Amino acid sequence: MIALLSVWWRAFSIVSMTSLNVTQVTGHHYVSAFFTGSLLSFIWWANTRTAAHSDLAGAQVMYTLGAGCGTVFGMYLGSLVA
């Protein structure tokens, strides 16, 4: 179960940071766009080594759900700082 939660968290973190970064870029918030873009790239670098290589049953579903939750969370965070 912890391994599946780890898959969910990886998707959640990268997609929420992507959504937040997009809100910063579209709002022309240069400094926060720089930081969110940098953090996004840091998360992406770590994520590429593990997410696509999981053999866990249900990992694809957990990654999908994490990405969906991350999208909404990132949009929410973006609305708070925009």
C-alpha cells in the first residue's frame, strides 16, 4: 500500500507543480514562475527514474488519480497566489 501511495504522490506533486507553474506563467509572475518551474524540473528529474518503471498492480490507476488530484490542487494554489 505504501508503494502505491508513493506512486500517487509522485503524480500529485509533479502535476500540481505544473498547474501552479502554468498559473504563474500566464499571470506574468516572473519570480514565482522561475521558482515553480525550477521545482517542477527537480520533481520531474526524480520522477522519470521511477514512475514509468513500476510493476505494481494498480500503479497506473494510482498515478492517474494522483495526477487528477494534483491538477485540481495546483489550480487551487494558483488561484490563491494569482
